[in-house]
Amino acid sequence: MRFTIKLKLGLAFAVVVLLSGATAWLGISNLSTVNESLGRLVEGPMKRLELSQRLSIDLMRVVRNEKNLTILANKDDASLFDTEVTKPRQALLANVEAAEATARPQNKPVWASAHAALLKVGDLQDKSQAFIQQGAVDEARRMSVVDVGKFVTEINSDMQKLVDSDKQDLEAAKAAADTEYANARLLMISMVVGSLLIAGAAALWMALSISRGLARATTLARAVAIGDLSQEVTVKTNDEIKDLVDALNNMTENLRTTVGVADNIASGDLTVQVKLFSDKDVLGSALARMVEKLREVVQGAMTASDNVSSGSQELSASSDALAQGATEQASATEEASA
């Protein structure tokens, strides 16, 4: 598979994007988990703690109203007793029964004890009201202070147990929420650091591979620029840098071939055939034209040499004929003198 620079960049960005998406998803998921934990915290221990404290306050209000009315001991306040004590106590009893029904198993006995004590408080308060109406104020006051006070103390003790239990549950829920938050934060930080490390490693890897390939290509180009055609570069990657280096190596090889042709021409071998690497090979075309011109020049020189040699032979023949004529003329002269 051809692992191009574009593919490397695409894969690196894809990994970073995927990790960023995973980080965002984990963040949203953890936020949802934390939100659910907070919801359970609010709906669970905090709500139960609020209920226990509110019921204790309501109980104290009922007891206070009952004591105030008992101290006043006014027979005409019977309707006021119903409004200030009986009805609030009935509402308190309904809330206690509802809390007991939805209480956790370990707290049901405590709620049952508080429920039973509140029922007894109601019976005693009703008797106290009857004593007031009958004129037995001292008995009503004694019952309010001693008997009702005993069961109120019991109820307060139960409420305090529930408050303490709810506080423990609240602390445990807070600790669990803190743990979930710490784990979520650690996971998100790890994902972000991992994304940064992968992105940095990918960037460094690509930068080194590109810079090394370009450095080798630059070295080869500079060597060719000063006429050194002995250099050759190899790279291990299969990308655009390899294409560049291969092109430079091919150029150098073609230049070596052209230099070899020039060396043969310099050695006097005009039979060499110049190979054109393309129809745009300007250097090869110039060499081919030069070889052709040199061949024409050499052919002309050889023809002129042949012509000079023929002229020399003709001139020599003419000299021989002239000498023979002179010899024959001298012989004739001698014969005439004799």
C-alpha cells in the first residue's frame, strides 16, 4: 500500500479527531453520571435528612402549642386546641406514616418506634385536653410535662438516630460522587494527554520523514549542480518524497548517459547514437545535432583530402609526361647536330 503524505496527514488527523470525539463522549457520559449521582444524593440522603429535621421541628411545634394551652388551662380554648395541636399532630402522624412506608429497611424499626411513640403522645394529649375541660388542670399539666415529655424525648431520640443515619448516608454519597468525579477527571485528562501525545508523535514522525527525504534530495541536487554525477539517494518511505528522490536519481542517471555520449564524441567516436529521453530532450537533441555536424565536417575533410590526393597524382603524372617530352626533345636535338 502506498503510504503517501496526504494519507499520513489524513490518518493522523482522523486519530486525533476520533480521540477528541471519544474524549467529548466520555466527558458527556461522565457528566451524566455525576448528574445522576447528584440526583440520587438530593432525592436520597438529603431529602431524608430534610424530612427527619422537618418532622422534628413539627413535633416541637405541636408539643409547644400543647404546653402553652395546658399552662393557660382555659376551657374555652377547646377549639383552639384542635387547631393548634390536634390537626398539626394528625398531619405530623400522616407524614411519619408516609416516611415509614418509604424508609430503607435498616431505618424502618426506628420509624416504627417514632410512629408508636407519636400515637401515644396523641392519646396523652387528648386525655390532657379532656382533663382541662373537666377542670383537672394539675393532672393535665403533670401529664403534659411527665408522660408526654417521656414519649417526646423518645421520638426526638429516634429522629436523631434517623438524622445521624441520613448524615452518614449523605457523607457516603458525597464520597462516592467525589470518587466518580475524580475518576472522570482522570480519564478525561488521560484521553486529552493521549490525544496530544499521539498528535505530537505523528507530527514529529512526519516532520522527520519529510525533512530527511528533502535533505537527501537537496544533497543530490547540489552535487549535480557542481557536476558530481556519482551521487545516488535512496529513501525507505513510499510517498511523494520517494517520488521526488526517484525523479532526481533518474535525472542523474540520464545525465550520466549523456556524459557518456559526450565522452565517446570527445574520444573521436562519431558512430555513437544519441538516445533522446523524450521529444523535449533539449540536451540530447543538441548532442545529436553536434554529432551530425561533426560527421559532416569529417566527411568534408575526408573528401577534400581525397581531392588533394587525386590532384597530386595528376600533377605527378603531368610532371612525368613533361620530363619524358624534354628527354625526347633533347635526343632529337642531338641527332640533328650530328
